[in-house]
Amino acid sequence: MSTFSVDMMSFKLSHLTSVRQLRDESVNDYIRRFHDIKNRCFSVNITEKDLAGLAFNGLRSHIKERLEGYDFFYYYSSALESFGYRKPKQRVSRVS
């Protein structure tokens, strides 16, 4: 019974800002865990770009240094699509 109540607990924005990548956690596992916590933040209204920024801030420092200059929002969005959290954006093909 106590496990159920913990699983259904709602989190706040402060929970998201405190999420940090674990020492031996891959970036993909960290993003998946971050997104799972975000899904428990029922009252938080935040853009995807801001979520990506919060997730980036929680990465281990040596990984942030490697990603400097890259568009982390693109990586974050692509990871969510590959995990099945959202449908891939449909590409429009032009017919001439």
C-alpha cells in the first residue's frame, strides 16, 4: 500500500530542478528518469525547451562540457521520441 502512495505522489518544479544524473547513469537513462519525474509534476506548466534546459543542468559536469555548442533541446526531443514518450514529428514532403 505504501509503495502505491509513493508512486502516485505529485511532484513540484523544485523536484525537477533538483534531479541530477547519477554517477554511473547513461544520458539516455537520466533523460528517461527525468521525464518520468516530470510526468509526476501535474501542476507544473513549462515548455519543452525549458524542460530540456532543466535536464541539461542536471547532467554531470564532464558531459555538459562535451555537449557544449550542441543543441541539447534537439537531443532531448529525439530521445523522448525514441523512448516512445511522444510520436515523431511528421515530415511534410513537397510534391512539385
